[in-house]
Amino acid sequence: MSYRDINFQDAKNFITLSDEIRDIINIIWKIDFNHEVDFLKIDEGDLVGDAKQARKRSIILEHQERRQPYVELLNERWQKQCRRSLAA
């Protein structure tokens, strides 16, 4: 989902997120953006065939390795915030 896909209700809920959660989302967004830029560079580059596919697989693995710790942290913080909201 891109930022353009967020409807007004989602944006309204986003405002209630803690600063920490917003920071984590921003980090994930930057990682995803850089991943897309790397893919564009490969598509526009000189690599062809198997070399291009191998490099794309490499970028996908690097992306997952960089992103996954932040996704786990986001899930942890989100669950914590939801528990606090329900307790209130």
C-alpha cells in the first residue's frame, strides 16, 4: 500500500500513533523507497538475463534483511499501544 492508498479514516487513525511508531514506519518507508530505487537502477543498467535476475534476487534478500527487524519492532510496539488503548 502506498501513501496514496490511505483514505481519510486511516489518516485520522495515523495521527493517534505514538511518535515511536511513526518513526519506525518512516524507517520502513525509507528502506522500501531505497529498494525501489535499487530496482530501477538494475532495470536501467547494463546487466542482462541471468545476471540481472541474480542481482534482483540479491536486492530482495538485502531488502528483507534490512526491513524485517523494523517490521518486528513495529508489530511489538503496535501491540503494546493497542493493549494500552484497550486498558484505558
